[in-house]
Amino acid sequence: MNFVWQRNPITRVVYARAEKEIKLIALSLILVLLSAVPLMINSLFSIAKPTPPVLVYIFAAGALLAHVGFLIGLLAMIWKNYFRR
């Protein structure tokens, strides 16, 4: 079980030796990918026709949160590197 925990991509991002702004951007990208997985699986295998609105709402909410996290991480990185001296 410990092997799986150490190889988890989210755990690797959290415990990486990187700035917290970079970690926030990476976690935001992981969030948008995870929120898109149900919609991609449904589109790939045509499980339900037409596509259930719940899958679209999950993707939209995940993409919205991921974009907010990406923007916060990017602005924090710009603030840290250019304005805070």
C-alpha cells in the first residue's frame, strides 16, 4: 500500500521540492483532467446517448475551479518574482 501511496501523482506534486505556486498550478491541471475523465469515458464508449448533463456539469465545475487555481498560482508567482523584493 505504501508503494501505491508514493507513486500517486497528486502525492508527488504535493511533496515535490518546488515552489507552492508551481504546485498549485500542477494541482489545477490535475483537477481539470480528473473532472474531464467521466465525460471522456462516456464519449469514448458511448455509454449513454445523449450525454447526461451531470457529466457536463462535473466537467464545467472542475474546469472552472482549475482555471481559478491556475490564475491564482500564476498571479502569486508573478507577484513573488517581480513585485516582492
